[in-house]
Amino acid sequence: MNTLHAPGFPEAEVRDRAARGAAAVFPPTNRYGTAVFGEDPDDRYGGDALDAMRLVPPVFMPHRLARLIELGREPLFSDVSLECRFGGMRSPVPVYVSALGSTRVAADGVDLARQAGRIGLPMVIGENVAPMNGFRPERDAQHKTLSARIQAYTEELPDGVGGVCVQQSTEDADTEVWNFLYSDPVVEPLLSSGRLAFELKTGQGAKPGLGGLTLVDDATAERLGGRFAVESLGEDGPLLRCASPGTFTEEILRQQVHLIRNNYPRAHCWVKLPPARDVAEAAEVAWRAGAAAVTVDGAEGGTGWAPSGFLRHVGLPLAQVLRRIGTPAGDLLASGRVWEGTRTAKLLASGAAAAGLGRAALLAVSEDPEAGLCRLIDALALELRMLTSAVGHYDVTRLSSDDLWSPHD
């Protein structure tokens, strides 16, 4: 055993790379598919800027007076309306379920879909679910398929609320997921009621500029090899399925949005953007082209698999993404470490129309497959009503930057 030590240097990480080679660029491979990774906030850049913000009530509250007159009594936080509309869909709370993929940690997609449908939350399904798990429930693990998740959701969904958004990246286009969906009987109730959306994915918060990365066995690698690049992480390491994030210019993005709207006129078009330095310009292009919503992940956004260096050092924090976009020209959806009412309220006050739950939704369903997400939303909604009332509003859509204080102001 070498006794060399290097105080003040990341010795453990260097030794790990010396032992495991390329596989050590990623989080531990034995946790692949069973954990969701994301940036851990620290003090390198003053911590999480959203967490550092404070909601600040005013003394004078004309909206409270208006609500008092309307009700004939002093209003309470329980009088706050959380109902909203975004991306062409209605929701009882300004929250949606973020895109979840095909790894084992998201395998209980049916349980999550069932609870999200019961609440009426819009739900996004990740772009790799169909290519990895199949479209229709023909495989042994039928609970993982795209169709199974949608069917579980629609069986619980009340009339007039919610909806499903299905992602597709440029490289996944040859699986023709959207073509299947657009003609599938399982999806027809959503399509006929205006509650289906297709989302063009241009990047992800936890790994901006990098395509999808999935560990696969030899048989899966052979099956996918014709459509995806497969890399080895060493002689005894796992195989890494690699997907391109796609190549975009302003004109390409504009034409992609036009293509979705023309080919699928009964579905809403959403665009997902990574926390890139030109995110404001990209969002503007998408909205001008007719996107019903633009989704942004901050660098805090979770992922099933990404190089550790990306989680720590690549991409803008969510607060900076929102600051760069400023006043949105359309519906802006934001996700990244959202799990309770205060962060949700800060996102809404910063310009977002709704906040996405990713890791929190998975944890809630893991805790209780029957009602965990429902209870999580109950707690979030209570906090959100209290916070909205505290700053003098009785409609959550009235939250604005006037209600926020930042230590950088």
C-alpha cells in the first residue's frame, strides 16, 4: 500500500480514478439507476441564490382590502387561489411533475403517474422512456412503458385539469414516439381535451451541452447500437450509451418548433432549455416561434447520470437563469431542487408560471406509493397559500419581483 499523502488535495478522488479509470468520472456505478444526482449547494458562490432570497410583505395591502370587500370579512390564507394555467394546461396548483427517465429509480412511473393524475398535476415524461422501456405494454416490465404511465395517469385524471407532456430529443426522433402517441387510443382522451403536449428537449440542467448517458448491459448495447454510440468505461467497466443533445442555431430551433406545431396541431408545443449563457435569447426564439411553454432547469436540476464535474461546475444556477430571462414573453416553467412552498413561491415571484418537482416527487412516491405525492402537494399548497397571503395577494399568479428581496440587491 502506497503511503504517499497529499494534504489539501482531493487524494481520495485521485486514487479512485487511478483504480477505476474512466468509470470514476461519474458517480459510483453501483448507484446507477437507484439514485438521482444533482448539485449540492455550498458556499463557493454564496450558496444557493434562491435560498438566500426572502419574501418580504408590505405594510399596505390593497389586494387584501379588495378581497375583504368581496368576502365581507377579513380574508385568511385559506382564501388564496392556487389554480393556474400554463403551457395550455390547467392545474390546481402551480406545480408540474418534471421529466423522469427510464432508470430503476424512476421505474415506479405508474405509481407516480397515478398520483399525479389524481391531483390533476401536469406531468412530463422523459424522452428516453420509450426507446429504453418500449412504447406499448408488450414487454415483461410493462409497468415501465410509456403507454402504461399515460394510461395510469388518465385513469385517475379529473375533467378539465392536468395533462401529459412527452419529451423527445433530436437523436430520439427516429423512434417516432410522437407519431405513435398522436394516433394511440390511450392518448386520445388527452388529445381531444387539449391536454397533450410535446416537448423538444435541447438540454438538461445537470449536464448542459451533453447528451443523455445511460449505463447498459451487452445485450441492450447491441440492440441500441444502431441508433446510439456506446462507449466502454474500461476493461471491467460498464458500457455507456451516449446520445447527442442535438445541434441548434436560432433558425434550427425556430424551424423545429414550427415543425411540431404543423405536424401535431392538436398538441401543445413545449421547449426545454438547459441553463446556458444564452438561455434568454433561446427562450425568446421559442416563444416567438409559437411554443406554448419554455422549461428551464437550473444547474441544481437532478439527473440519473452525469459526470461529477458537470454537477459541480457546469451550467448557470436557476436564480441566474431566471434573472437573465427577466420578464418572460410566454409561459416559463422552472425546476431545480423544488420540494416545498417557499422555493416555489420564489420561482413564481421571479417570473415562472409553475415549478417542477423531480427528485422530490420520486422520494414522495418511494415513501408511499399510494399517497406520498398527494401529501407532499398538500404540504406545499398550504405553505404557498400562507406565503402568498403574507405578501398581500389572494391569487398566486399575482406574485412578482416586488415581493422578493435578494442579498445582491
